[in-house]
Amino acid sequence: MALLQQNLQVFGVDSYLGKVSSTIMGAAETTFFTIAIYSSVLKTKITKQLVIAALSADLAVILCSVYIFKIF
């Protein structure tokens, strides 16, 4: 969160780096929320597959955001 805030202050909200870092921050926040909720609802101790799926989705978001914001 501190890195996002620093990026937005230095480079601006509408800059390329500001947009990409905001998207990555949103994806990471969703990942931690998903792992916490699904683990508690399913009452499972084994979260290996859930963590792998969530981190794979984060990687996809990072790559897509870099590509999409590079175009626009």
C-alpha cells in the first residue's frame, strides 16, 4: 500500500505507472481476500491449490494490465 501511495504521489494518478500499480494492488488485495474467505467457508486446512490458482490469476492480471495500459 505504501508503494502504491508513493508511486501515485511521484508519478501521478493518470500516468502509466500509476495505472499499472493501481491495477496490481487491486488484484493482490482480491487474492488475499479470496484465500481468507474460501479457506474459512470451506473449513479446509489445505489451501495449496487455492494459493496456486490465486497467484496464477495475479500473474495474468499483471501481464494484462501492463499490455493493455501500454496500448492505451
